[in-house]
Amino acid sequence: MVKIDSVTFGEVTIKGKVHYSDIIAWWDDKFEEIEKFHLFDSEFIKRLLKRKPEIVIVADGTEHEITISPEAEYLAEKAGVLLYHEDLKKALEIFHSFLNEGKRAVIAIHNM
């Protein structure tokens, strides 16, 4: 399971290494740096759904800069995937909670 050590303005620390980009972290100890995003659209969710998660969490900054498109919401619902859109602190709590339950959770972190 991926351990996200900390997130501060502009930095995500995973396994002791600092990353400056947006991040996708998976339930199986994998993560990837991605381009900054402000729209969580159908293409974004399709990318995540390929790995068959049970839960998708979109972690937003304090300014609530991320928009989730209706198409992305529809595709998540159609796939039977729970979709959360929360501020960063709450999103990390939800992510780690689901991981501790053994769920296939993925989190997309917008790194301010």
C-alpha cells in the first residue's frame, strides 16, 4: 500500500521522496506523477477505471480548483465505483482508511 507521508503547498512526499507534480496513487503501492489538472473529466476517469478500482478519490486544494465533469460522475456510477471529491486532508483520510480495509482505492492529488 502506498504511504503518502505528507502534502504541503506544491509538494507531495511519498516514501520519503518529494514530488512537485500532481500524483495518482494506487492501492497496490504504485504511484505516478501526472500533469497538473483542474478538470476531472471522462478521459481522466477512464484512465483510472482501466485498473478496476472500487473507490476513486479526487483530492482538491484549499481553493477547490478541481471540477468533476458530469460525464466522469456518470462513468464512475456506471462502473459501480465510489467517487469522492474532497479537500486534501479529508481525501487522504478517506484514502488511507479504505487502504486499511483492503479496498482497491486510488487517489488523484492536485498538488496546488
